[in-house]
Amino acid sequence: MNTQYKNIIRIALVAAFILLIPLLAMQLTDEVDWEMIDFAVAGALLFGAGFTYELVARKGSTVAYRAAVGIAVAAALLLIWMDLAVGIGDDNSGGLIYLGVLVLGTGSAIARFRPRGMARALFATALAQAFAAVIAMIVWAQYLELLILNGFFISLWVGSALLFRRASASELTA
């Protein structure tokens, strides 16, 4: 069996193991109440994030590149998970605002996953996250919570962009 298939199986097993946590929690408490669709969506998100990391990270040759991919994928996964699980804002429109942030993150594909282009795409994503935060604060008048939440994601996007910038500099000196 080649390495690519082993990695896919490993990703699926890790996703399944993570899904055992809410399954076990459902047996121990009534506070966790997942339905089959919740497990399916969570499984797809976890597997998709792992698979995306696997595909994109192999394009880079430096630790900085792989770390930047990991941070960006984790940030996207967390943003989607949080919006699906608890929602962001007072109504369901929060998901639309933050979907726009993630759409900008897909600019990485346009950059052909080159570190310099990825850095630009992630800086743009951080800017979009800040813009979404301002809109959300105006609409929902929840300032501190949204400032902390969005500040966390902005720092992840910027951190990833800085790592891509470092990977780009490493390519130039190599």
C-alpha cells in the first residue's frame, strides 16, 4: 500500500477517534445530544481538514510552510465548527459574514500554494476577519465577546501569513 493511501486511512482514523469523544460524552451526560447528522457533518469537517492539510502541506519543503498550512486549516475548521455548533451573533446571518472570510482564504489556490501568494491571501483573510468583526459589532452590539473571538482568528490568520512569508524567504535563499 502506498504512502498516500496510508495517510488517507490515518486521517480517517484520527477523525473517527475524535468523534468518539462526543459519542462517549453522550453516554455519560445529557448535556451532549448529537444526532447522526451532527456526526456526519463533524466527520466530514475533520476528514476534510486533515485531507486539505495533507494535500497542501506536501507542496512546501520547509517546516514554516507546513506549520503555516496547519494553522490556516485549523483556523478555518474552528471558524466553521464554532459557527455551526453555537452560531456567531444573534441570528443566523453571522455564518454568512464569516463565510466571506473563508472565501478570501481560498485565494491560496489562486496563488498556486506558493508561499508568497499564500502569505498575501492570509493577510487578506485577516483583514476580512477584522472587517467582519466591525460589521458584527455594529449589528449585534456585542463588543467584548466579538473583539476577543475575532482577535483570536485574526491572530491565527496573521500568524499563518507570517510563517508563509518566512517560508518564501527560505525559498529565495535556498
